[in-house]
Amino acid sequence: MKAVLLTGHGGPEMLRYGDAPDPVAQPSEVVVDVYAASVNAADYKVRLGSYDSMLKFPYIVGRDFGGVVAARGTSVTDLAVGDAVFCV
């Protein structure tokens, strides 16, 4: 999948657009085909290192997004593949 990747804490030069492994839904998770995403203040603070300093790089930014459920884990019962979702 394509993603904006944070390669380390610092300025905008630490961001790059590239490939990341396709996610796989764990039992209590869903995978969403993202149609739109935003970068907000939380992403900015993560980039600067103001939040979790234990991130594993590269880290995918974009906490707010909307799309369609593409896969779901075995214990997910309140969403179905094909449901439209917005996530924060």
C-alpha cells in the first residue's frame, strides 16, 4: 500500500511517500481501504517527538481517515466488509 512514512523525529524532511506492507486484520481489528485521510496536530506532534518516543520507524502518519472496511478480524461483529467508516 502507499503511505506517508515518518522516517524519524524532526522536520518535514523526515516524511516520505512510499510503500508499506499491506495490513492484516488481527482478531479484534478491521482493515480499511482508505479513500481520504488528513494529517492533524497530533501527527505534527508525533513528527516532532512530542508524543510516544518509542515509535518504530517508519511510522505511518494520518490519524483521521474515511473509507470502506476491506477485511475484519474473527472477533469483530459490529462491522462488515463493505461498511463505510470514518475513524479518528
